[in-house]
Amino acid sequence: MLLVGLAVASTPVSAAWICDGDRLTAEPLTLGQDAIGVTESPLPNSAAGTVPGDGVLLHWRGVTLQLPRTNNAGTPSYTDGRWWWQVEDPLHPDFRERRGAVISYACDASE
């Protein structure tokens, strides 16, 4: 199983960060992979071990966010329209919230 953020194959299976002063953990959801199963050829629009339908569970400040994978090119990103998550840099993932304006939360790798 790959780590959420799934952006970097070398990222550990479980990871935690400190985002805006509070611990954030991420878990992969392989819903798309589970639904599709094994295929002989690669699926179009698969990226860093994820396929359409996969997602991520973020646990932060007593809330669990379930974000589906976007179809954006490049490093996998996840959004529900309000929250956005991407782990291009495992030491400093990108975590944002849209509340009228976009709020970016500073995230750093947890000890």
C-alpha cells in the first residue's frame, strides 16, 4: 500500500506532518484500484501508483477529510472543492482550504 499523498513512491506507508501547528496524518484510499482490479495494461491517467477513483483520508484537528484524487497531470492531488492536498515535497506538503479566499496551511514533516 502506498502512502497518501502518493506523490512520492519512496514516502513511508504512514506519515504525519505538523500543519498550522497541529498534527495531520494521511491514509491512502485505493477505491479506484479495488473497483478496477488487476489489468493487463496500464490504466490511462494513472499517476504515482494511483488511479481515478482513489483518494486520501486526512485526519487534522479532530476532523477526517475524505478527498478524491483529481485528474490533474503530474503529482497526484486530492480535493473536494473546499480542501486541497498534494505531497510533491514530502517534507512540506501543500494543504489548502477555500473559504471565499484560499487559505494555505504551512506543513512540515513530523519528528
